[in-house]
Amino acid sequence: MFTGLVEELGVVKHSKKTGHTISLSIQADRIMEDIKIGDSIAVNGACLTVTSFNKGWFTVDVMPNTFYDTTLQHLKNGQSVNLERAMLANGRFGGHFVSGHVDCTGTILSTENIENSTLVEIRIPEDKVHLTMEKGSITIDGTSLTIFKTTANSIFVSLIPHTSIVSIIGHKRKGDLVNIEFDLLAKYFHSLMARSKEPLSKTESKLSASFLKENGFY
């Protein structure tokens, strides 16, 4: 489990593709402090397992399912990636619950600097829109963000300067792909409703701030 708070930007040192799998060696600093074989590291939001490490770098393997469902297949040597270690039970929790299981990829449609922030529009699959809501949480490339606005096939997120500096999303441009993980609460809610006698449609959502308040979530 992760929080969506990026700990540092790593750099792809070596990428080796074998069929539909990839071995990634990533340069890092902060997360190397207590790293062990078998540790879970979120790389651009995808939970991967450390298979080896040495001073200043670690290696993870990308399996076929993750290869197909994420942007990791497009990584090149020298490219920066968001990194986060799995959260500790006794640590501070400042983002939202992130599983590290990427649901789909999205495409940057536009970026616009507005005063002291950057507004980013991201196209998402229409059959996933029901998992979003204004002021709801979403994870983009492993970064916990709040949805500013939704449309029929896209979402808007607003980046503060700090987020633009400490994560790769601040360097994304129109046409770039990003990994997306929708909020766990939204996914569980819609999964349960889909099994009920009156399932929700795939394009309409009953999940809202007022619904959550009425049912005691906050």
C-alpha cells in the first residue's frame, strides 16, 4: 500500500526488454536507505518488487500484465520516474490509499498555467469516468491528486508548484501518456453496486460528496 506522495525522482539506468517483460535498473538515493530484496516500490504508480540492488541503484522486473497496462513499456534510459516505498503502519499518512495497481493509461490533452498553478486535462477511457468525481482522489503516475473537474471523457487536475517540481507530471506535455489508478473507495463502491439488484450503469455515477456524507464516510 502506498500514499501517492512521491519520495524522489529516480532515473532509469538500464532497461532490458525480453518479450513482454522488462528488467529496469533505476538510480535512486533516498529510498536506498533501507531497501531490501522483495521490497515493494511504486515506479510511476506501478507496484514492483525489488529483485537486486547495489549502491545507488536497484532493479525491478515488469511482468506482462503490467507491461500491457502501464506506460513502463515506453521507458528509456535516462528518463526520470516517480518513486515511493510502501507505507509503514506507524508512518504518517498524507495522501490517500494507493494500491499500486494501475487501472489504465490516460493522455495529456492540455496544460495551462493559471496564476500559481498548472491545470492539466487528461483523457481517460469513457468506461472509467464513473470512477471519478470532482474533489475526489486520483493517482497519476503514482502522484496523489485531487480532481478539479470532470467531463464525459476527461478529468482536470490542478498542480501546485511543489508537485510540479517533485514529480514527473510537472514535465508532461500534450500527447504524453500517464498511468492512472482510480480511488479504491470508488472502485469498491461500484463493484458492490454492480453485484446488487440495481447495478449502476458504466457511464453514470451515484458516488458524490453528499452521498459519502449521508453514509458516514466523512
